[in-house]
Amino acid sequence: MGRWTKADVTRLRESMLAQGRGIDEIADEVRALCGCSHLAAYRLAHGLSQPEVVDKFLAATDGAFLDQPTLSRLEQFPSRSSRAPLAAHLVPLAAIYGTAPLRLLSPAALDGLDPRERELLLRWGSTLGMARHGGGRTAPTGPGAGTAVEKPAADRSLEGQVAMAARRAFQFTAGAEGSNVGPETMTEIQAEVGRLAAAYPQKPLGELLGDLVHVQDVTFRLLEGRQPPAMTRDLYAWAGMTSGMLAKASHDLGEPRAAMTQARAAYVCAETADHDGLRTWVRGLQSLIAYWAGWPNEALRFARLGRDPAARTSGTAKVWISSLEARAWALFGNGEEARSAIERADDVREQVTPDDLDGFGGILTFARPRQLYYAADALAWLPEQRRDAERRAIAAVEAYESSAECDRSFGDEAGARTDLAIARVRLGDTDGARDALGPVLELPVPHRINGIVASVQRVHGTLREAATSGSRQAADLQEEIEAFAATCTTSLAAAAR
């Protein structure tokens, strides 16, 4: 910053704010006096540090990559040691700084961009209209920001503006690259699929459904154009993963037939991509949907259909298939076949080498705690296995409780707790069942998805059949379960909004 110090920039900024000057004017003055880049000038004009900008960027874009060293190199562009920014960087940063993306680059920096990135930014700038931003009065943010200039009344949430701008950037990039899909679109779709897969087991469906529909729409639209074969295969794989997540979403909303429709679309994508891991995972989804819909023959059929692609893949989806088969056999009361499938899942676990689905994580992988839950869920259908069901359920709950936050799953953890409650009811321990079920009954309404409500109602049915039926403790627990289940309609409506 030459002879200028950080304190000097702060005084300049506050003085210009007091005069009612806009962010573009303040950034121009900072740049002229400090000799920094356009991008750095806007950050300084807001009084923000590089780490603060990175935090805002990551919070608003939900997974797009930026760290402090990268931002530092972007701010030095086009010097030799710098890094050329991408449209995916500049559009969200422009929203954070309250200006137009093209204002973050000097003419020399714009000329130094990759031609595709330059074209994207030029098209973006003409789409927004530079006149909107000239002489803009967006207030700088950060420590010491004045109050003389307010944000636009339409949206005072900086995070909301950034998120909306990032989403528009994603859609615009895909459209601008047209039928010949470019690398930035591919990178963005891959990142979105990964973000949604990781978030699905942890966030309420209402926070994800819109983005899932949007990504599916983008991938389907791009597949109507022309791409190199390798890109087409990847697009089909990602479309299949997204359609599979929408199948799970339909299931969670209590719509098994819509779920099966999405799952069939996912399987067509897996076939077209010739992806055995995805074929296996989608067969697993179909078995899961049928299991909870009360279609045991279909649950078993889909699990067994998954055996063939599972034999040709190395990832954890092959463990899931065996675990799903165990649950389906248990629905028929066939304890021998159920236990055989559980043991097969344990054996297969030892052979796993993570594949690309496991690389995405979240709903696309089958972690060890989830496997323990599925074993407990299968054994919970078999009254004679109540001791082993309790043991497996305890192991699953403890495994989830000791997992890193990113590996938790509120739905499967709730399932493990309901299985533990069922086993304890059958063992005559109603108080222990209430302790196991307590955290489930306290779940926020948006988390009360179809599978969780169905699992809790299984506990209710087990209480009716148990030797302790009619006791005060059993009646109290049944009343709590009925109150919980009564919120199901509210929960689904909240998730669908």
C-alpha cells in the first residue's frame, strides 16, 4: 500500500462515507492513493480483511472454493505471481462489494483473463447493465462502516444478495457456454452435486429441495445439447445422482410413487453413463422406497437386482445393497436370510475401496454407523432377536454420537434410536425405551420426515403388543408418540415450501 497505512485508508473511507459518497467512488479513490488492484480496492473500501471476505464468500456460495491465499493472488492479478480470477469468483465478490463484476478488474486484467472467462464476464456485465452500478450508493460493510448510506430496500441481507447472485452466475454460466458445455459449468455442477449430497443427511429438506430441482433442470437441459462424450457421461452421472436425491426427497415427503418415478429416471441416467456404482446406489434407493412404502416383495426384488452391478463396483453402495436385503428379508420374518445378509454386508465392508460416489460423501456413501443402524433395523422386525437388535442399535447410536459433525445423519440416527426403543420395549424396559426415543421426539418439526415418523409409529405399535401394554409408562410414551406423529402434515408442508 505504499506510504499509506491501514489507518489512512480507514480515515479516507469514513470521510467519504460522511460525504455520502458511493462505494465505486470510494474504491476509485483508494486505488488511486494506494496503487492496489481494483479487486483489492473494493475490499479496502469496505474495511474488510481477506479472511472476512473469504468467510462471506463461503457462507453465501455454499461450497464454492475460495481461501485467503487464493484471494490474495486474485488481488494481485495480472502480476506474474498472481492467479487469474474466474467468473465464479468475481460475480459473488461483486455482490459482496455491492458493485458490478466488471468493475473489479482493470482493462489490463480483463484482457489477461482466459478468453472464455472474459466472454462470460462481458456477457454478464451487459446482462446486468452497467448503468445500474455507476455511482452506486451501496454502503461499505465491515468495522467502522457509516450509516449515511443504506442498502437497497428490496433486500437488506448481504448474504441473500450474494446467494442470489451466485445462483444467477451458475445458471448464466451454463447458458453462456451453451450446448458445448465448458469446464466451468462442469466444475460448478460437480460442486453443487457434492454440496447437496453432503448436506442432505444433515439439513431440513426445505433448505435443499429448490436447489436439487434447479441442478436437475440444468443437467437435463445441458444433456439436450452437444458435448464431448466424456462430458456427456459425467453429466448423466450427475443427473442420476441429483434425480436419486430427488427420489429420496419425494420419499421423505411421503410420496413413494413420485419417488419411484425419480428413481427410474436416475437409473436411466446410470445406464446411459454405464456407471455400476450409480446403478447399485439407485437400486438401493428403489429398495429403500419400497421398504418404507410397505412393499416387501419390491424391496427384496430391488435389493437383489442391485447384486449384479454391486459385484462390479468397489464402493460402499455394495454394502448398502446387502444391508437393504437384510431388512427386506426381515419384513417377511425370515431371520435366517436376514442374518445371512447382515453377515454378508460385514464381509463386503472389508473389500470396499471408495469410489466417486463415496468421494461426494453424504447421502451418496454408506458409512459404518449407517450399516449398524440397518442391521438393528432388520433385527427389530424379529422379536426373537431383541437382544442382538438392542446391541446393534446401541452400537449405531454410539457410532453416530462419536462421529464428526459432517458425518452425522439426523434421519438414520433417529432410526437407530427407534430400533433401540423397540428392542427395549420387547425386553420389558419401557423407561429405557423412553430414554432412547427422547432425542427423536424432540426433533424440530422440519426434521420430522416420513421415515422418522414411520419409525416412531413402529415403537407405538410395539408398545401395544408388549407385555407392559397398559402400564402408565407405556401409555405416557404412546401419548408422546401420537403428539409427535400429529405434526407430520405440518412437517411435510414446511419441507415443501
